[in-house]
Amino acid sequence: MLTKTNLKKGDTVIVNTGSEKGKKGTILDIDKKSGKVTVKDINVRAKHVKARKQGQESGIIKVECPIDISKVNFYCDKCEKGVRLGVKVNEDGSKTRFCKSCNEMK
Ligand SMILES: [Zn+2]
């Protein structure tokens, strides 16, 4: 089953729970199958990389790990907080997202 979400890649979201509560980031990827999002600079884990070729350095790189989509809210820069998004269906069938707090189109 696919997770229903109004969020899109490139949206700014704010973490609403856990140790990173209040941190903002841009959505890098959404996996609707698992209901997870990858957000820039959120849930960053160190990953050990082994040198495969000579001259290549082994070391630690940082990668963002996906987090549950329910742990983030869309960040409205007008409200300056995490908000719920509503979706309006236009006459031509296209959809417009809006902030449920200030009604601004997103
Ligand atoms: Zn708003």
C-alpha cells in the first residue's frame, strides 16, 4: 500500500518529534511504499567506506537515512512553523496545495 502524502521532493519540512525536533530540511527523496522521506541534514549517519582502489582513501562519509513520513510536517515560511497541507482540486483537474493555517498556496 502506498502512503498518502501531499509532500513533494524539494519541499521544506520540519521534524516534529524525536531528538531532531524543530530541525528543518529539504526533502531529497520520498518512498511512498515504505512511508519514508529522506531529508537533507536530518537523521545523518556516518557510513564507513572502504578503499577499493589504490590511492583511494577509506573513511567515513555522512548519509541521510530515511525517516518516517509522519515525523515531519510541511514547513510554511509564512506561518514559520510546521503545518498541514490541504489540497484543492481545480476545475481542470489539477491540484493546488495550500497551507491549512494561512491558506497560502504552496
Ligand atoms: Zn501557512
